[in-house]
Amino acid sequence: MIQSIDHLGIAVRSIDEAVPIYETALGLRCLGREEVASQRVKTAFFDVGGVHLELLEPTAPDSPIAKFLAEKGEGIHHIAFRTDDIKGQLEQAAAGGVRLINAEPFEGAAGKLVAFLHPKSTRGVLTELCALKPGENAH
Ligand code: ZN
């Protein structure tokens, strides 16, 4: 079952330049930064009432974020829903006719399991499903 919006992913060319904007213009505090090697991105997180903003900067030319920036420029890249059953959620999406980018969840930022649904199937919105790994608590 989908439990909440976990985070919004925002593609940026430079996290170092983007973080101060969120900190000074909106008064948000950066909770941390992380590099996700599997996605070839650097991330910075902000908490907004339990929903995170996840700034994403590519670390390689073949990063999915590099391709997004080249095609669309900076902006909202994806919406992520938290679920307590990522495999069941993927099966439900596939059964509903949605094209899956990842048929199997993989390890994303903050040690969560994540999988993406294709934006062509979700009215242009790249959609991420994410779940805590079994045995880990929310933070
Ligand atoms: Zn995400």
C-alpha cells in the first residue's frame, strides 16, 4: 500500500549552487548529502514536514539526471511514493498496464529499496516507489 509521498526529486546542474538557494530563500536546512553510485548522482536532502526534497546532480555524462538536464533543463525530475510492499506495488502497477523501468527494486539513496515506473505510462511523471529495507526503521 502507498503510505505517503516520500520525496520529490529535483534535477540540478550543481548541488553546491542549489543548496544555498533552498537554505536562504526558503529557510530549509540541508539534512545531508550522499552519492548514489548506482544512479551516478549526488544528492542533497531537505525535510519539509516529513516529505523530503531530493536535489540530484549528475556525476557522469551517462547519468539519468544528465540526460534529463540535457533534454528538459533543471526542474522536478520525479515523485516518490513510500510503500510498505514494493514488490506487490510493482506487480499492481504492471497489472494496471504501467511500463516498469525496474521490474526488480534496487538499493537507492538512504539505503532504501527503489524502483521506477516509466513516465510514458504515468502521464509524463517519472514515478518512483520506495520502501525501507526489511528490518530498518524510518528516520
Ligand atoms: Zn528519488
